[in-house]
Amino acid sequence: MEALVTGGTSGIGRALAIGLVEAGYRVTAIGRQKAELEALQKSHGINGLALDVTDHAAMAKALAGLEPDVLVNNAGIMPPLTHFCDMDVADMDRAVSVNLTSVLHMTRLIAPIMRARGKGHIFFTGSTAGHAPFPNLAAYCATKAAVGAFAQALRLDMAPHGVRVTEIVAGRVETGLYKDIFSAEARAAMYANHSAVQPEDVAAMLLAVLKLPAYVDVSRFDILPTHQAT
């Protein structure tokens, strides 16, 4: 069985790629960090593709002939925390391009293959920010809300063809998502005393969903730290 993971060089994506390999999948990981992809190849036998998910033509060319049983749309970015009126337009456009447009393009490449084959599972790494408001994150919330809506509607399109669709609604996870936004001290405080889910926990949940019978479709699962109130 084959799996394709975007944003596979760090955080949740890296944990998912490793978890899938350990579960017996042949994994292709897409990311921009060539050195990290090479390290994953050496340590876990993961096939790495150093690509920008927003380069749709390059993605289509690189993935030609690949027929994954599992697709994980995981790549995403967090734009700077700022009032929407003060947000740099370039940051806004980049967030939409990476978090939403690339997800649509990737799914458009792979979903028809799964439909024709009559099986497959598509995952989307969403966020609690797509289901609840957060200040200074209006554009990010918009992209994740759109991903959530897309995942639920896609499930209805794909269900008659035996293809399952699941949105991962992640709360606070200890990753590098905030590394360009908060100081090291602030991030340490965020993650202290088991106040964050670990990427490996998300991978464990994804694998548990994959192991369910084909007639069971988990349309969404929320995974949050026990003490995260919202």
C-alpha cells in the first residue's frame, strides 16, 4: 500500500510519514527541506520529493503515475499574528495559496484515481481555528474553515465510490508552526506540563482511523490537549 503526505519534513507531517511507514505503507513525503527529506530516506526509507506545494505544474509532473491508497493533505503555514487590517497582503495570499489552493489542487490530482479504483482514504490536517474564532488569525481561520467545509463536502462526493475522507481537527500540537511567531521562551511556556498534543499522538489517531473497516468513515476527529478549553 502507498501513502502520500504533504508537509512531511517536520511536525505532524513527519510523524505521520514515519507512522505510516512503520504500519507497512510505502510513503512519499513532499516538503521543501531537502536535507530533512534525505534524512527520512536514510532513516525510514521514505521517498522524498523536494517541492513547493504551490507549484501545481511541478507537483502534477512529479506525481504522475503515483496511485496512493492514502493521501494526507498536511502542508500548511501560520501567517504572522496581527490585526487583519494591518496584515501584509503577501502574507494573506501565501496563507490562502498554501493552506487552501494547494490542497484543492493536490486532491484534484489524487481523488480521481481513488474514485476509479473504488477505494482510498483522504485526510486533511485542519485546525480548531477552522471551527472557532481566534483574534489576529482571521485569514488563517478562513483557510482552515474552508478546508473543513471542503473535506465534509468531498466526503459526500467520494462516499458512493468507496473512498473515505477525514478531517483532522488539531488543537495545540507541539510543532514548529509558531517558530516564526513566538519566541523560544513563549513556545516553551505553551508546551510546558503536557499542555500540548505531540505529533506522534496525531499519527496514532490517523492510523487507528485507517484500521477501521472500510464501511466506517470517520468524517472528522478532534485531537486536543486535555486541558485545552477552546
